[in-house]
Amino acid sequence: MKELYGIARRTGLSYRYGRRRPSRAVRANPALPDRSRLAAFLKARRNALGLTQQLLADRLGVKASHVALLENGRRRPSLGLVVRLVTVLGVDGRELLELSYPEVSVLLSATAQRRMKVSRSWHRLLRNTALLSRYRVTGQELEVFEHLGMLGGKLTAKRFLAILLLVRDTP
């Protein structure tokens, strides 16, 4: 029996009445600290607005018990509920999304890093003032070009101008 106890401690399993089941430490959700951050955030914001759980639930279109589960860190909101929470609580949507779904922060940070890089073609086009004045490129069009340049790929000045002409010709 002592040997089973030692194995159970090393593997995170417990033997109770001859059945093998995960111990409490293994069963605990690893995202619980993130959920507790979300729970504290929601509760603090609700209290700052002077809302009860019932009032918040009514505005969100859910039951008060669901709000209690969110504030206790036992549930995380669906994406639709995140959108409603943003509007009702008046908080930053990105922050609430990252608190609700921590795994999405990897995607959001990669997008932010990608946005900072602008292609070399964009810089060459921007320096070519004669070409810009010849085609009468406006500030708004330059902004669109900048976004296209951030997408990556091989976009030359010729392709940028072809896109510009296509966009201008479409009604």
C-alpha cells in the first residue's frame, strides 16, 4: 500500500477504494489564475458602476447565477457575452477578451508585431514624390497603401498603383 501511495504522489493520481482517479491538483484547471483575474475585474467594475448581480444579469440577458459564476471564476463568458459585457460595463474589448480567453493574447500580440513592419516597397513608393504627384495620390489613399504594405507579400510600387487605379475605377 505504501508503494501505491508513493506512485500516486509522483504521478498526480490517487487511489481510493481501488479506483484510479486524478488528484485534486491535477483536476484543477490551469487557467484558474486567469479566471480569477477576470472574476476580480468583472466584480470590481460592476461594483464601481453600482450594479447588483441581478441588474447586471438583466442588462446582459442572462441569469444572476451566471453572473455569480463568472465573478467566482467558475465560468468564462462566451464571445457573445464578452461583447455584451463590453457595452454594458464600458470597458476595453481587447482587455476583456484577453482576460476571458488568455490563449488569444498570442494571436493579438503577433498581429501587433506584424503591423509594425511595413514593406520596403511602401517606403520606396512614399519616397517617390514625382510618381505620387503624377497619379495624384491623396492622404487617404496613402493610408490604404500603408495597410496593404503591412499585410506583407511582394507588393511593388507598380502593383500599388495598379490597385489604386482599380479602386478608383470601381463605382
